[in-house]
Amino acid sequence: MLFWDAILWIFSPDRLTGSSPLPLLIGQHLAYTLVSVAIAAVIAIPVGYLIGHTGRGREIAVGISGAARALPSFGLMLLLVLLIGVTQKPLAATIAFVILAIPSILAGAYAGLEQIDRRVIDAARAVGMTEWQILWKVEVPLGLPLLIGGLRSAALQVVATVTIAGYIGLGALGLPIIAGLELRDFTRMLGAALLIVVLALAIDGVFAVIQHLVVPRGVTAGRVADLRPTSSRRRAVMGTPIEEGRG
Amino acid sequence: MIEFRSVSKVFPDGTHAVDDFSLVIPARKTTVLVGSSGSGKTTLLRMINRMVEPSSGEIEIDGESILSRDPVQLRRSIGYVMQNSGLLPHFKVIDNVATVPILTGVPRKTARAQALELLDTVGLNRDLANRYPSQLSGGQQQRVGVARGLAANPNILLMDEPFGAVDPIVRADLQQETIRLQRDLDKTVVFVTHDIDEAFLLGDQVVILEKGAKIAQVGSPTEIVENPASDFVADFIGIKHGKRALTIKKTAHGSILVDSEGRAAGVLAGEAP
């Protein structure tokens, strides 16, 4: 049975030796994912906060995000390899993944700030908080769950897409899939695909826990707490603003 | 003392919220701005702490133009209480109250100790200090809002329809509390409401506003009731045919007062039977 063979393939001692041992490929896969999401976060969070805090530039951000989402990552990666040069393949791939990750994080950052009750921010300003204090003491903590939601969907998109790095010889878990495709070795392809699924679920799980933890105490206390028994799904949906701007 | 001199405000959408408004708000008294929605009363209030900037005219506090003050510093020196309490949902009650002192550099411990005392001042149990706003009733949240407004010990307290969203019984309670606080703490209170009863109850000086913050009448409640300046005022305060249009009705057991609908409003006290 193919499925069973794939699992045996994953746990075979042969996977620890050779030119591309599995732990190395998993490490590469995770590294591409984490580095790309981190770089995207460094770019997108400040921009998203600027938009969310000032309420300006939202249309532009939605437009650019929408356009970035429409770009096919595979084509973009190949184009970047051609543009930057074949010696810079890791850079080209990383840029493609960063561009893929930015829209979700950007949306998470500004949507997190936008959904805060305007009266709360008005009150913070009226009692004498500076704009920085409003951002750090009010907007960031109250917007954190949605920002984490944005990071969560960005990480999921990237972890799935890093697979294409194998096509340009950068390793990661795409490598066994591409190689398996050429050799018509479906066991190997399925084994690597299963590992990617496990990675994706693990990342999703970690972010789900973080997202749960960062909901500010006072927001979960009282009324909102009543939603909890039914809400682990709902919270995830609320916290994943990737559809923002598509409609 | 707060003084408005020929202040106007035109919002970017073209609304003339305030048109050539001048008023002196005396120190250590309660001045109530009262009017229906669209009378610009909240705009006037928010101009005092520069949450809204006038389009023209001047506002002075104790003879000093507020434009010469940094808005953030100015706001920290003025207490502000708003309708929905405006508490920060992720701060405990005690930290909400201590917000402004901590912003101005008071050590956290001192600020919290003072905040606990302020909970006493506004009649809240200290047990509530570690709750979050969403765990309090509307009336309790409003009291926390007042405590926060008082926390930096400001001379001026701005109150923007602070009791508009609580039920009538709690509102009556909070109104009495406000009168007591003003008597004890001697602040300059500027209070905005659309409720003329509340205005007459709380105000030393009542300012009745028409559309565009045009002053219909300024005076003590007594002065206004005794001598309404216009039909608009008489209508607004209900002495033409509202619940303040009282007539004496002789009954077998003495005189009672009835309103324009003929409903009993009270008895004529001190009359020999």
C-alpha cells in the first residue's frame, strides 16, 4: 500500500544518510519558512501599523496586497532567478516567499488596529497619551490576536510554497518530490508531501496556541468569555484576515 | 476660569458645529452645556482639551491661551469623563484609574495606592480594583471613569454626557455623587448633557445651546426658570406646556401642584391647611 510505503520511506534509516538526508531537508524547509516570514513581518508590520494607526493608505495597501496575492509564486521565483542571476537562487526564492507572506501579515497588522473600538482610542488620546503610547499601550496589545492570525496564515502559505524551491535545486522537502516525479517514485513523493503536511499542521498548531495566549486578559474576561466554548473555530476565522480586500 | 472668545468650528465636511461662540466658565463651579444633538456642545467641550481644534477664535484657561500648551500635556492636566466610560479593556480597573499619573511619571506603586483611594472617593469597593472593565456594570464603569478623570488631581474636569448610557436609578445615584464630589473637591466642572433636568440639578451655571452652539441663555437654573430669554428656552425647559408648567390646584386636603397635563407634580409645602 502506497501510504504505508511512504511512511516506511520516511522512517527508513537510509533517510539519514546520502547527499540529502531528511533532517537536513526538513531543516531547510523550516529555515526558508521562518526566515521568509520573519523578513516579511519586519516589512509588513510597521507598514500595517502605520496604516491602522493613521487610517490612511488602506486602499493602496489593499490594492498592492491583492496584486501580490495574485502573483504565481512559482513564476515569480523563476523570474527572480533570471533577473538576479543563477548564483543567487536562495535570495531569489526567499524574495518570492517574502512577497507571498507580506499581504497576510499586512492585513493582520492593520485589521488588528482597525477593529479596536474607536472610542477606546479616543479616550486614550483624551487622557493624554502620546501617539506612540496609544500605539504601544492600546493598539498593539488589542490588535495582537489578529496580527498573529496574519502571521499564521502567512506561515501556512509559505510552508506549502517552499516546496517549489526544490525545483531550482535548493533542497527542502520539494527535492524528494521533484526527484520522485522524474523517477516516477510515488512513495518518495508521498512521503515528502506527508512531511510537509505535518510541518504545516505543527506550525498552525503553534500559532493557534500563541493566538489564544495573546488575547488580552480583559478582553477575554466578562462578556467575550461567553463566546469561548464555541469559539476556537470562530476565533481562528476572525484571526485570519487573509480574505480581506479580495471581496 | 475658562474663556471662549469668538470661537468657531467648521468641520472638513462643511458642518458649522460652532459659530462665533463666547463664554466665560467660572472656576470652581459646575457649568452645564445643554442642548439637543447637533447643538455643538460636545465639540465645545472637546475644544477645551484640544481634542478638537477651533477653526477661529481663542480659548484661554486662567488667562493663558491653550494653543500655547502642548496638547498632550494639556490633556493630562484636565480630567475627562466620557459617555461610554472609555476605559481601556485590557487594563485592570486600578491601572485604568492610574493611567494618567503613570504617564506623567508617578511611580507605579504610588499611583496604584492613590488609585485605590480614588475608588473610595467615587464610592467603589476596593475589591473591584483587580477586575477588568468588562466585568463591571455600566454604573461601576462610569465611576471608574470618574476616578480616572480625577486621578491626576486636575483643576478642570470635563464630563461628556457621562451618565447617558446608564439606567435612571443608577443615573440619579451618580448625579448625587457628582454633586458631592464637586462640593468636596472644588473642581471646575464642565458638563455636557441633553437632559435639562440633569442640567438644572448639577449646574451652577447652565448654558442652553441652539444649533451651531448659539447661546439661547446663560444663567443659574433659577434665573432661567424665572425669566426665560426666549420661546425656545421656555419650550426647552418645559415651562410653557411641559412638566415645569405647574399650576396650583386646591383640594380638600390643601393645595397641590399639577403640570400642564394635569398630573400631580407635588404639594405646596408650608401652607396652612
